[in-house]
Amino acid sequence: MKSNDTPIAVPAPSTTLAQAAPVNSRRRTWLGNTAKAAAGLGLMSLVDPLIRAGAWAAGSDAPEKSEVKIGFIPLTDCASVVMASVMGFDKKHGVTIVPAKEASWAGVREKLSNGDLDFAHVLYGLIYGMQMGIAGGKQDMAVLMSLNQNGQGITLSNQLREAGVIDGESLQKKIAGDPRQYTFAHTFPTGTHAMWLYYWLASYGINPLTARTVTVPPPQMVANMRIGNVDGFCVGEPWNARAIIDKLGFSVATSQDIWADHPEKVLGTRRDFVDRHPNTARAVTAAILEASRWIDSSPANVRKTAETIAAKSYVNTNVDTIVDRMLGQYENGLGKSWADTHPMRFYADGGANFPYLSDGMWFLTQQKRWGLATDHPDYLAVAREVNRIDIYKQAAQATGTALPNSEMRSSTLLDGVTWDGSDPAAYADGFKIKAP
């Protein structure tokens, strides 16, 4: 698969809180007793989040770094990182977030690797690719939280529509009857968009290994479709909506059609950064959790977020391009409109944010499926190393975010195959269409 990807433009924690820093025990005890009393009276919602956060922001529990740089790509799902800074949730947890706009996922990878970025809004599969050494040099990485679920999409060109293609079945027939090689773009070889694209194509009997797949930075997708470089692409919003507005293409599938409530971007960093700055990692995770909750709390907050991130310094597009799909209001460019039951979610009572081990393992299975990884790794062991559930739990405690009952979850994807993480090697090997 590498040769086809041509660039165009709760496990045992590795660092416990006790190991990370001495505890301000009297303050922690008082806050803990206050919370327990409130919970006993059914009044936990009345406990001031500032008090909960204060247990972590003072004394020896203060962040080791007072200012952190978080890289992001201009996509709608950078919203929680941006709003954590704009709304001051970062200051509440004792840290200042400096959002840093990046041009490509390859650039994010390099800057995370060399320390130019402290954290990043980043593709789940990119972090796992770095961990496994199949997305550049091997480096130990960390996923602190999931930033969002859903909200990506696959767009096909209007030239294909004019040729009679309107869905997966008609695309399969078109490709089967046409000797020319079709070109499809994604955003990074081991990333989420590559995996959604390949999974969707394969579900309709199209082997992505026989197509030409290219890597294009998200903001350049629409321009590449405009000049005819690509027949289709998989990318995050708002670039699918932008292609429709510009009358260049149509939405053939959303990523939630492929996997409802799938994991998407994560808050990623290097493992050594977390080990040296555990309080900073917890504070940043907590701040973004609070921003995520604020965004999801009302349609008015979603609109406010869309207005903010549409600015030139962030996504650099018209707010109307962003807001409808953030609210779950979809139009596919073929005359169909609907209210999506699985829109982009940033919080969902914490359900969108927990770094499930099975989510990370899924990307490993797909990387093996498509020949990016040559051997089966120890799927669960890798996920336990990368997904820092210990840090997430601390941030969840600081923000009053609910935790799930399990570190694994089960989902049934587009092709009817269920993924639950129980037998990842068999799952990866069980697909009819895969790398030889």
C-alpha cells in the first residue's frame, strides 16, 4: 500500500499520580470529602467545577509547563482545542494553550517528533503509525483523549455523477467496466481518512490496492478536485461541504455511515513528554474536556464555535460552510437532505472522549489488513502503551466527567462485521479484500 500512497501537495498506568508529584493531602482530602458529601445528597452537579479543578491546579500538582503549543489542521474538529484557548478553560486548569495552525499531517508528525509541538489535534491512526514505525521513524507516542466522533466524509466528483455514479454500487460497476485507473485522495497513509476510504471501497467490492491513492492535505482537497487531479476523496469537514457549495462534487458517504460514533482525532503527544510533564498532560486534557462539554451543551454554543473557528487564523472559510454539518444538518449535493442521528460530537457526556483500547486496536487491524504493517503486533499491549487512560482518568476527575464501565467497546460497521477487540488478529485476517 505504501507504493500507492503518493504525496501530492484501564491498564496499569506507566506514571501514576503518586509517582508524578507529591500530593497536597489536606487540600485533596477536604475537596474529596466535599465531593463525597455532595454526591451522597445527589448534588454533585452543584459542586463548582472550579473547586474540582482547584485540587489539581495548586502547589505541587501545578502543570510543569505554564504554556503549551498545540498543533492543529484547519478542520472543524479542531474546535475543542481552539475553544479551550478562546474560552479560557486552559487558564482554569493552570496552563495557557497556544493553538498552532499547521499545513499538513506530515508536518504535524515531524513537529510532534522533534518537539516543536507539545501536543497536537491529530489523526488517531497517525499516532499509532508513529508508534509502530510505519509512519516515519518509530517513536513512543501517547493518546490522551479522543477529541471527537463522526463528522468526516467521502466526496466523489461531479464528473463521476454525470457518468451515472451516485453510490457505492454504481461506483463499483463504473470502475469494473472502465480500464482507466481512478484516483482517490486521503490525508495520511496510516490515518483515519485512509482507513475510512479503504473500508468503504472494500465494502462495495472495490479493492483500494488496485486504485491510485494519493495523500493531500485537507485544505487542498477541493482545489485538487477542481483541477481534476482526483476522482474522489475522504477528508474531514468542512471540505466535503465546501466541494458541494462549489459545485465540484457530492457526498457519497459520511464516516458515521461506515462506523457510527467512530473515533476520529485525538489529543496526541510523545510518551516522554507525558512522563516528564504528567501534570501538564492532565491539565491540558482537562481543559479540552471542559471545552468539549461546552460545545456540545447547546446549539447556540455550536454556532458560537463555528463562528470562532471559521476565522482566517483557524479554518479560514465561511461560517455557513461549517455550522450546518456541526449541527447534524446534511445535504449531499444530489438533492437529499437529512438530520443525521450521529453528527460530529465533541463530548456526549464523556462518551466521545474516553481513549478506548479497542479504538486504538482497530487502527492497528486496518494497518495490518492493508499491508502497512507486515506482522500482527500484540494489539492489546500496544494500545495499553499508547492510550494513557491513567492521565485521562485524572482529567475526568478534575472536570466531573463520567467514565465508561469498560476500556473496550463493541460496534458493528458498514459491512455488518462486529468489532469488539476480543480477537484482533482474526478480525484483521478475516476480510475478503485485503493485502496479499
